[in-house]
Amino acid sequence: MKVTYRIYKSKIKRTFSERYHVNRKLLGKRWESFVKWGHEKMTIMFIPHNEKSIFNFQISKFTISFFAILFLVIIMTSAYAVKKNAEVKAEEVKLLSNYKDVRSQILRYEKMTNEISDLVDDIKPDIEELYSLAAGSEDVGNIWEQGAEVKKEMTPEEKRIRSLLPEEIFMLRELQRDMVNVTNTVKTVGNFVNVRNTVINETPSMIPNVGHITSLFGWRRSPFGFGRDFHTGIDIAASEGTEIRATAPGEVETAGWSGGYGYMVRIKHKYGFETIYGHCSRLAVSVGMNVNKGQVVGYVGATGSTTGNHCHYEIRLGSVAINPYPYMSKIW
């Protein structure tokens, strides 16, 4: 078995060796033939039309092949370069068109940014006025400096970036900061207004009845002809039976006859306020009732010490009568 294996191995090795040498000799002959062909000379002659001598020179096929290949390479490279140049030009035209579109958009946004900046500058005084009203002081503080970055000298890199970017970008940052400050200020004013509205809704803040004022709060000539007297309220004349409404929510403490006031309603409100509605022809509430703002509590009449149909409207803070006029709004 081992002898047979060695015999086959020897045959295979010999076969490959023979083929190798045969192929090597064949390749060698072909290479020699190629080299011989390449070294063959070709004569190139230039024959002039006059009697001058003929110019000729010899050149090998290798040299001719080299220049032919070089010429083909140059032709192909040139064709590729022309093609790429055409593509680059087409891309350049496209980019130029896109640049014009982008530039027009940038100009439009620059205009819009400037308009927004002008609007913000216009509303700043109004915001400051609102803030001063809410704060109860003309000192608005530094409401426009909230959230502002501490100014420091820019590094060369920051200066370079700033020189490359449009100035409107940095303007937008300032506008963003201003809008944040406006929002915060409006929220502050809004909170103040909400609290104030709550107080206004809970305190006297409307006209008790339709009519016209015939007598104001303060010293006046007595309507009964006895010199001067101090009027503790405001008289609002109207026809008999005109509805009288509560000027704030509260609890009825008095509802009935009260001497010179005639039929009178007295309501207790929050924050120490009391309102009085005198000279009613008849009443619509009773003691202990909780009434809403605008609810009918009586009707205009001429009961008690009076010279005609009217409602004597009085506001007291604690036990002191105050002028009702600043608390009388035309809005029901």
C-alpha cells in the first residue's frame, strides 16, 4: 500500500514538474519574441518639396507603443476632465441659483427682524408703564436686563465667528431675551390684575341704579333750607320703582325703616366696606340674606327725609363715610 502511494506521488510530482518546465519555456519564447518585436526599428522619413536633403530617423516599436498608449491616456484623461468640468459648471449654476434664493430669503428675514425689533422698541414704554402701575412705583428697575449675559471681551475665535454670521442673528438673540422679559413682565402684571379684579369684584365698584346725580358727597347747601350740611353719600335721582342693585357681594345687615333714610338696606362687604341704599319705595331683601353683585335689593322711592324720588347711596369703610364717586363705574 505504501509502495503504491509513493508511486502515485512520484508520478504526480513528475507531471507537475514537466508541465512547469514546458510552460516556462513557452513563456520564455513568447517573451523573447515580444522583446524582439519591440526592438524592431521603423524608419520615419520627411521628404521636403525642394531639393533639400531628406530627413529620416529610426524608432523602435516599443517607443511607438509607449507614445501611442500615452496619447490614449491623455485623450481619455482630457475627455474625463471635460466631462467633470461640465458637471462642475452645471453644479456651480445650480448653487448660484440656490444662493440667490437663499440670499433673497435672508434679506426678507432681515427686514422682518428689523420690523420686529422696531415693534419691541415701540411696546417697551407701554410695558414699563404697565409694570410701574402694577408695582405702584415709577422705578421699573432693570426689567430689560434680566437674563442678559455678562459682557466680556470676545475671544479671537468668537470675533471670527461673529464676522462670518449676519448681524441679524445676534439681534434675534437680543429680541428673544426681550420677549422673555416682556412675557415675564406681562405675567407679573397679569397676576396683579387678577388679584386686583378679585378685590374689585368683592368691593363696591358699580352704579347702584340708573339715573342722574343730583347731590355729591361733602358739604352742600341743605335741600331743606337750613344752611349747610355734610352729605355722607351721593343722591341718584330716578323715577319711582327703578331697580336698585347691590354694588358688591355681601350680607344684608339692615333691611327696613331707618328714620331719615326711610326704607333702607345696609350690606356688609369684605375688607371692611359697607354700602347703604336709602329712601327706597320698597325692599327686595331681608336681614341675613347673602346677595350677589348686581342683585336687586330695593326700588327707588321718596321715603324718609327727601325732596323727591332718588336713591341715597353711601359707602362706609369701617364706621367712616367715604366718597362713593371713585367706586362708581358705568359698567354693570
